[in-house]
Amino acid sequence: MLVLTRKKGESIVIQNNIVITVLSVDGDTMKIGIDAPREIDIYRKEVFEAIQLNNQSAVMDIADIKLAMDDFKG
């Protein structure tokens, strides 16, 4: 993990096309702005993990449906 120290108004650049800027710091809360191309998905980690879990459940459901269909056919 890369750890950087930034102050309010300072930024970091990722891959020449993503800019993350510190907008404000209030105690242990920091507000950041992310400027990135529209085709790049940006999620809070907890939302990303929920999406991944949901996708994994959907794949399992499809596998169960296929197995049930195979049992029905045979």
C-alpha cells in the first residue's frame, strides 16, 4: 500500500487521467473529490463489496438453476 500525506487542496494523480483532491479535513473525516473518465466505475469500498457479494450470489443461483434443469431433463 502506498501511503501519501496531502493537505487541503492538494491532489494525487493516478494513470494520468484520475485526479484525487483533498477538499476538506474535519477531525477524523476527510472529504475528497475524484476526477476520472466516465467509463471508470468508482465505489465506496462497502458498496463495492456488497455488489461483489450480490454478483457472486447471482452466479450461484444460475448454477443451481442449471443443475435443477439437468435433474429435470434426466
